[in-house]
Amino acid sequence: MRRRLKLVVAVVGLVGLGATAGFASSSFTDVPAGRYYTDAVEWAFENGVTTGTSATTFSPEDPVTRGQNVTFAYRYDQNVVQPALDALDTLDELSCTATQVVINDNGWRCANPVLKPSFQAAGANRALVTEGRVGQFTSVAIGADGNPIISHYDNTNADLELYVCANPTCTTGTNRTLETTGIVGYYTSIAIGADGNPIISHLDDTNEDLELYVCANPTCTTGTNRTLETTGSVGWFSSVAIGADGNPIISHHDSTNDDLELYVCDNPTCTTGTNQTLETAGSVGYDPSVAIGVDGDPVIGHYDNTNADLELYVCDNPTCTTGTNRTLETAGFVGRRTSLAIGAAGNPILSHQDDTGDDLELYVCDNPSCGTGTNFTLATTGRSGYDTSVAIGVDGIPVISHNNIDEGDLELSFGPTTTYTVTFE
């Protein structure tokens, strides 16, 4: 004679025993945990196939009557089979797009998967160059070989210098001098050109001009320095990026008019170009940093000196003839020495200094237009976070170079790391 436990195991076998594994406990006192039929009984109870012989017992060893056989089969059909068939009909009626998935949350529907990033502030900091007063106005990019390359100002000799890392974590490398004519190398910014060679924007402090150093090879053993803009006191706090057309674009501050400006090059080596004014409201455009958004249009982080805020200018087109300026962070004196990169998720990431605590901080945007975001503190030892520059490493983790003015050192911070949770909208 068939017992109740064997009938339940047979019924549940129709939907696959693997789907029933993992119940933490049993609803019946006479169904011990860990038996071969425990999960099957619990699944049948939760899905309305059986109700037990009482509120607390299942009576697994009792014989099965003909009536109970019919009842089990009927409940299985009504509570398991028919809902599944209805679901198939519903799925046939859905019209999901290629990027949507089908989920069941109180009914089947099409849903848009959304990656939501979360961050943990973690990483390492190391000194790269300590001879003399070096490491001012740093800027970092990832070279064609996957290794960081860092432009900076040698305050001892008033020169533009470049540190070329020998590996992705920059445990070793070579420092070299690029330009020595006059007081040069203020407010450096580096990007990797379409040809794989670095280009470095900087201020000629002797003439108060915007200049660009174009490297002739990936490690910049040779190159050419050229003057871009000379009208007024320009080129302050420069930042360079490679536009969607492969030509450099350089954001900078016009100190004469206290404006945010952008120099758009006509070709990859920037032999000619056009300078344009972006934002004029108040004393703006300090410490600007430019990057190319996922839509191919530039975005420029900068400091509003009037309100001591971190701001972002979002261009409407690749040459930024029009755009919108928005405020990101207003708590305290924030947004100084800004650097901007596009993170692995396609959202802007801005390193900056908290002038209140002399700390290195990182603002991570939640979306490409940076409507919301999260601010992190990375380095607090001494007066850190001066002249920051951020880039995204080959592993997707932000790499931030900065100057510790208490030590007079060039330093490098790694982090935060990023994890993603999938939600559905």
C-alpha cells in the first residue's frame, strides 16, 4: 500500500526535486528535517497540494486512500499546472523589448534591468617622487600600455615633468623633464591622444598663456610645446580630453574675466583651434576638469568661487557651443582642485579637495548627467588632496594622483571599489 510520503514525493517529482531543495524548516511536527521527503512535503504544503492531516501533522506513514489520490491530483492541477498554463498565456501577450527581461512580482511583466553601484572606500597610497618640491598640479592618465602616466610641476626648477609608471600599480617608474623655458607646467592636465601619445595642457606662468605639450611617442621621450591662447590671463587650471572627433579639447579659467572657457582643437595635434566662453555667472570656472560623456559630449566639473560649490557644466554637443551648468555639492568649502573622469558605469566621477579638512575626496555620480551622487573621503593624513587628478584603471577602479603639501610629495590613491546590484524598473 502506498504511503502519504511516497505519493507526495511522486507528485513533486513531476516539477523536479531540485526546485524543492533548501527549505529551512518543516511546517509539520512529524516531518523531521533532512529526510529524503522533507522538502517535497514542504513544497506540496506551500503550493496547496496538501494541507496535512491536521494543522501540525502530515502523517507521512499513513496509507493513501483513493479519495486522497484524487484530491492530490486535483489540487496539483488547480494550484500548479493551471497557473503555469495561465502564465504561459500571459507571457505570449507580453511585448518586451530586446533589452527587457520578464519577471514575476505579483504578476508577470516586462522590466528594465538597472545596475545600481555601491562603493567601498579602499585602496593604497604611495609616494612616487620625493626629490625637491615636486608633484604639484598633478594629472594622471592610463597609457596605451595600461600603466598610469602622471604630469606634474617641479616647483624647485619651475619645469613641466612627467612620471611614467612601469606597471599598472606604479610600483616603479621613470620621471623626466619635458619643458624648461620660463615658468612652465602650472596646472598640468594629461590625456592620451588618438595616436596613443600623451598630450599635456599647462599654464605658462611667465606669459599667462594656455599651452599644450604634444608627445611624439607613448612614453614622451620627445615632443613639441605650443601656445594656444594668449588673450588676457588665460590657461589657468587647464584640463584636456580627447573629443569624439579625436581632437583635444581644453577647459580653463579666464582669470581676467573670472569665466569658464573651453579651447576646441581643429586637429589631433592642435595646430589650430577656437576658444569659447561657457559660463560667466559669478566667479566661476576655477579648477575645471573636462571629460567626454557617454553621448560624446563634453562634461566639465569646476569650482564656483562665489558660493564655494562643486559644479558641472554639461555640453549639448561635441564642440560645446551650448550647454547647462548645474550645482552638485554645496556642503562646506568643496569642489576645489577638481578632476573629472567617466567611470566604468558611464557616470562622471570627480576627485576634489575638501578645503575645510584638507582631505582628498571623490564624488561619484549616479547617472551620466549627475543628478545625484555620493561623496567619499579617501586620504586624510596631513594636508592631502591638493591638485587632484582621477582616471579609471584597467580594472575599473579609480586612480587618483594628488599632492600632500605637508610632505611635499607626489602621492597616488586607489579606490573606491565598486559592486553592482541588479534591480528592475
